Amino acid sequence: MSTEQFPPGPHDAVSFSTLNLLEPVPAHLQATFDVLHLRLLIVGLPAGTWELACQNILTLLKPDGWVQWEEGDFKYGTLALLRTNRFLMNDIDFNPSV
């Protein structure tokens, strides 16, 4: 992600920034979030870096904070999508028992 992908700020109470989870968390961000929503880190984190990333994620949270973490099911997620589209199911070798 880059700063060019940020939407224009709707007002002064909202800001956007980037953070590398593999580098130490800046002091001004430590223990500042009640909730973190994370998505698709599986595609961006190299093997062997998960523990460090998780430690840094937890560093961002206030005591009793929550993490909502979503990852894709890249093996079966496509099948779930295809099941909803009858036209696609007619054109592929679809085996719902897999």
C-alpha cells in the first residue's frame, strides 16, 4: 500500500498513514487502539515473519483491546464464490464435494 491509495480525508478527525508491521511500532502508536481490523496479511507477509508481525499488532492495542483479523481461504474461497453463480458452474469442472 502507498499513500497514493488513500482517499481524500473527509474531515480533520480522520487521518491515514502506513505502518510496516515488521519494524518497531513508533512510540506514539503504542497502546492507542481499542480495535484493529486486519485483512489479507497472508499475501503480504514473508514466511518466518508472522511472530514479529503479531507482536507488533498487539503492541498497537490498548489493554483489553481487540483484533478482528480476516484472511482469505484461497483454496476453497473460489469454490464458494462459484457456487453462487450458476452460469460459471456450467463452464467449469466443478466438484462441490472437494
